[in-house]
Amino acid sequence: MSGASLSSEERLPVEERRWERLPPWLRPRISEQHGSGRLWRLETTVLVVVGLFLAVAVVNDLARQTRINHRLVADLTTWRHYTDHDYKNISIDQETLGAGSDHEVLCGNTSGGAPGSKTQICLAIWGATVGGRRTVHGGWYLPPYYEDVRSERYGCFGAVRRLCPR
Amino acid sequence: MSAVAQGEPRLAHERSERWVSALATVCGLLLVAIAAEIVVDAAAGPSPVVPKSPELVGWLSGLGERLGYRGFLIALLVSCGAYGVLAVLARRFGTRAISTRWAIVLIAALQLIVFVGPVLLSTDVFSYVAYARMGVEHGLNPYTHGPDAIVHDPIYRYVGHDWDRVATAYGPLYTLLSYPLAPLGVVGALWAMKLEALLASAGTLALTWRCARARGFDPVAAILVVGANPLYFLYALGGAHNDLIMMLAMMAAVSLVVVAPAAGSSTRSARREAAAAAWIVAGALTKATVAVLLPFMIVSKRRLAPILGMVAALALAAVVGYAVFGIHGINIVAALNRDAAFVSTDSFANEIAHLLGKPGVFPIDHDLLKAALVLILLHLLWRTWRGYDWVAASGWALLAISVTSTWLLAWYILWPLPLAVVTRDRRLLAATLAIQALFVIHQTSPLLAPVQ
């Protein structure tokens, strides 16, 4: 009788006696066995370690995002200083010159108006932040109402001439 | 002498309870004030917190000032602090600190304030309306077309840019529920969606109360931890997310199982388990995630009833879904696979990738995360087989899904919360709230370095 050695606490109800054919470690239980503290401690340790790892990842990402934000503030200052326009709506693109790099493209109107409604000047900016600004390495122009795609660029200058169509 | 000795601790005890009660009141009032401030300011004009929306709350527009993202984040952090204190007091002191009536009034006020305000923090509700209008007004199948198939419809311009080419990923039950709202017009349908979310939230809280009481927990603390959670009332309810309907079905299933009839016969409890499984299927036909509860319930009960309930509900849904939407309407796995490939900046997977020096999540990472999730689910199933509470195991499973997902949004980390407050394993509640805290902390970079 496989169930003969079971304590009353471990005994399954009548309708579940079929499971008693299984070895004890495989049998289902109605409730958790008392004294399973070792598994609880192991699980809790894993949870704490995972939690700490996630916390480190979050703080690291927060610091990374903050650094990026500081850089973007410098980029906006640079664009406004270079064009001598104190415009608010300047688009920032972090993909064109390499995602994950610190190279950005900032586009804004060359004269006042709704965002993108005038000829736009795009500046390619990278390098260290000095005095709250970074270095403009080149750029291009876009016609009004066009997004920054290669086929629409013209007047490329500086180190990014290759990014204009021939 | 002894009377004096007994009297002093009692006096001190009463005094400390008064302090606790006063502190809870202050925290509750702070939550209400912040919710009102956010709603009134969000209605004042263009804000990064409010998606482009048709005119919904014109009568609120003159009351507040434009809500900036920094202002919202500060309000969110303060409300999270107040919620944290309130939750600790509610769990520790129960009705001695917070009366039942006060808790219900507080939660109702928070929900109603958000309900009367504009849509907050997400464009999802516009997609819900778009899918409904595609089916009812334009005769298009929302499982085969994205909202860009109805570019001339008035709802189209409000659909999120990332989703305008994407067919619906929601279950056929939810899509059918949304169909009667389409003829109400865009504004009418949006209000109906908001009302649906409010009622689902109220139902979820009522069932959470019921489950907590049935399991011997303080129901007031349970509903406060869920209903006063800022992510719950600002993000889930504020965005009128259908996750609330999914959570309602989830809690209906749990309450059917855990609230045992007074003199329950085996047949009666089998019927309740079958109905519970059908409720989970109904929830999964709204949003598929909740289906993860089924294996835990089945393994825990080890009876035929939940399996029969599940099969019957699935068969009915398959017939109706196929009849109305065709094969695409019942192929939820394809929709899940498509959405599983998305990556959001707030996902832990993305943050870990950055920690490891990678620019983002690669395809191999998706596979690793899926493998990790499978291992966690197998461990939880084994634990449930060996007597661990299936409700807690389900909560852990939902938490694991949100943490390993590469597409994580605030309302996803609410899924396990109603389960966490009705289980004896306090680690689940601690882990759920810790994950929510990490999510909120990750939002705060604009506070540290605003880009202007």
C-alpha cells in the first residue's frame, strides 16, 4: 500500500487517491508541507537578487537617459547659437548618424512659422560638450513640409556631404 | 496601581491610533487633490500627458493650467509616496486606521475624478474605437486591417502613430463588446469606453473585497492597495484601458473558486470551478494574458470541471469568433507573437540590454526571455502541484510575464495586484509594488535633466 506510510496531514481526499500510486515526491498536495522553509529561503534569495539586478538596471538606464538629456540640451543650445534663432520646435534625430552613438541631427525652420512650414536647416552635431555647447560638423537643408529623408536633402555641407543625394 | 499601569498603555495606544488615522486621512486627501489637479490641468490645453483627442471635457478647460510632463512627474511621485504610506497603514492597522466608509469614499472619489477628465497618457482607447468603427461603420474586419484602412473616419487622426497600420491584438469578445459603442459617434464611443473602464474597475474592486474577506484578509486594506494605486487610477482608468475588463474577468474567476458556498457539495463546487474557467477564457478573449491562470487552476484543482468549463467556453468563443471575424479573429497566438516582438523603452529587457552595453534588445534576447518565462512558469506549476496557492502562483506568473516582456506599459504591472492582496504569500505584493516603484523611478529622467 503506497499510502500506508502517509501521515493524515499528507493524505489526499478519497477522490484523489489515484495519485497515491505516484512516488511521494511526485504526488500532488492539498496544501504546502510544513517545514518547506529551505525552498522558501531559496526563492526569496533569488527574488532579492533579481530585484537588485533590476534596480541596478533601472538606475543605470536613468543615469544614461539623464546623460543623453544633458547632451540634447547642449545640442539645442548649439543649434540656436549656430542659426541665431531661439526657436522652441526643433526636431532631434538620434538614428541617422548611428543609433547608440552620440551623433545627433537637429532640424528646425530657417525663419519663423509653424514647425516644418519653412525651409529647414539640419545640423549634424557631435563631440564633447564645452561651455554648454557641442560642435557642428556639417548639415543640410530640407524643403518646407518634408521629413528628413535622403532624397529631399540639399545643400549638404561639412563632414556629412555624403548624406545628400548626388 | 494596576489600573493606572493598564490605563497608560491604553491611552498611548489610543493616541497613536489617532495619529495613524490622521496620517491616513492626510495621505488620502493628498491623493484626491493630486488626482483633481492632474485632471483639471490636463483639461486646460495641449499637454504631453494628454493625447490628441476630440473635445471631451470642455467644461473643465478654464479651471487649470497647462500640465507639463515635469509637473505630472512630480505629482505622480508625491501620489506614489502618499499611496505607499496609506498602503502600509491600511495593511498594518486595518480599520483601526481607516474606516470602511472612508476607504470606499476615497477610492470612489479617485475613480470618479479621473473618469470625468480627459483621456490620459495613452492613445489606446482611440484604437479601440477605431477597431469598433471599422467593423460597424465601414464593414472591415479589424483582425485583417489596421486603422489606416479608415483614414477618412473622424477617429483616425487620434489613433497612435505606432498603431495606425496594426490590426487589433485584442480578443474577439472584447471586439464584440466594443461594436455596440461604434454607432454612438466618436465622442459618445469614447465616453462609453470610459464608462466601461470605470464599471470594470468598480467590479474588480468589489470582487477583490469579496475574495479578501473569503480568505480572511482585511478587505478594506485590499481594495485600498488596488484602488488607490496611482498607476491604477491614473494610467489604467485614465487611459480607459481594457486591461480593467480583463482584470474583472480574472477576479470573477478567482472569487468563484475562493468564495466557497456555505455548505458546498462537490457538484456545486465543480460547477463553480467550471464557471471560473469559463470566466478566465472570457478574460483571455479580451486580452490573452489572463489565460495564464488556467493551468494553475487546473493543476490546483485536479478535477475535470475546470477543464470542461474551459473547453466549453473556448468552443463557444471559437464558433462565434470564427462566424464574425473568420480565422484571423480566433488566431490570438499570431497576434501575441507579433506584439511580443515590440520593444518599449520602459521594459526591463531594454534596461538590462543597456546595462550590458548593448544598444537595445536583439532577437536572441527575445528567445532568452521566453525561455526564462517558461522556466518560471514550470517552477510555479510544480509548486502549485505540491500545494502552493494557485492564486499566488497566477499572480507570480502575471508578474513574470510583465517583467520579461520587451513591451512594458504601466498598466501591465497592475495585472498581479488584485491577486497579490488576496494571497498569503506577502512576497508577491512586495515584489509587485517594487516593480511598480522601479517603473515609476525610470520615468523620472526629465526631472533630472529637462530637455527644452
